[in-house]
Amino acid sequence: MSGNGSKILIVDIDDVVLDWTASFDKYIRKFHGYDGVPLGENPKRLPDILNCSREKVISIMEEHNTSSRFKNLKNFKDSKELLLLNTYFEKVYSITSCGKSDQIRQNRLENLMVAIPCFIDELICLDFYEHKHEEIIEIINNHKDSEIYMLDDNVIDIEFAISKGVNGIVYKSAFYDSKGLITVNSCKEFIRYIKSE
């Protein structure tokens, strides 16, 4: 996607900016009797790990994300490095599938203001497991003359973004096969990649 020089970023939050998995791991150990492999090292999907339905997993995720724990997530790896990009991108969107209740959104905003203040210009909250396709298309339509980048650990959303002309980069995780797409292991790697383009 070529443009007039301005650049837009779409960035995921959980396990890219904030360490959601570590927090959720502690939560299910304390409240749901989980005693297995740390979630960050387990490639299985949550319904298989917790031996329950997807609907039950969503219910547990909502419990976690409406709790005070969710507004105190720690930074993930070197995510504060993204603050170095404040002048590189004209606008930074975050599309996050963490639930969209008022309480979840408020917890998320409070956390972001501490963890990575003044970096994200627009926060878009979706329901759990919801794909980001419609929102990606809307951002593309609103920035037709810009070069758009996306950093996310969800390979399905990255594949969709790439199919629409976005520069999609996968943030490597235990949960997805990156399918040969451009992949980074850290925010430092992401910064090096986009600045070498």
C-alpha cells in the first residue's frame, strides 16, 4: 500500500503491549483450579486447556477482564519501546478483542494510561474472539493515502489485513502458527523492521 508518506499503525494490545496471558494464568490458577503448564508456553487453545466449552472460556475471560487485575496488567516484554514511534506514525489505532463492556473498556484505558501513555490515539474494543476485519477495512477507507502497518499475534487478522494491502507483521506467540508471514519476537524487532522498509 503506497501513500503520501504518512503512516498509520494498527496494534494489538494483549500479549503485544500488555501481558494478558500471565495475568489470566494467575487468575485461573487462583479461581478455577488450573495447575498445568504456564499458558504462555502452552500451544493448546483455552477450551482444551481448561476442558470446557468456548462459551465457558468467554465467561471466565470476562470475569478476569472486569476485575481489578485487568486494569493492572504488566507491560509485555519490551513494549515500552513502541513509545519511540510516537513521531513516526500519524495515528495509532488499537483494535482489541477483550470484551466491550463499559467496565472492561474503563479498566483497559486506565491500564494503558499507565503502561504506554499517549501512544494509542484510538481504542476499539470488540467482543471476545471477534475478528477485526470490519474495523481494518474502515481504517483503510479512512486513510486511503497512507501506508498502514499492523502488528498482532492473531495470524487470521494479519492474513486478512495483508489481503487488503496492509503491511501486516505477526508478533510471534505460542498460540498461532505464523504460516511463513513476516514475524517478529519483540517490539524492538518490529521497530527495526519498519524503519528498514
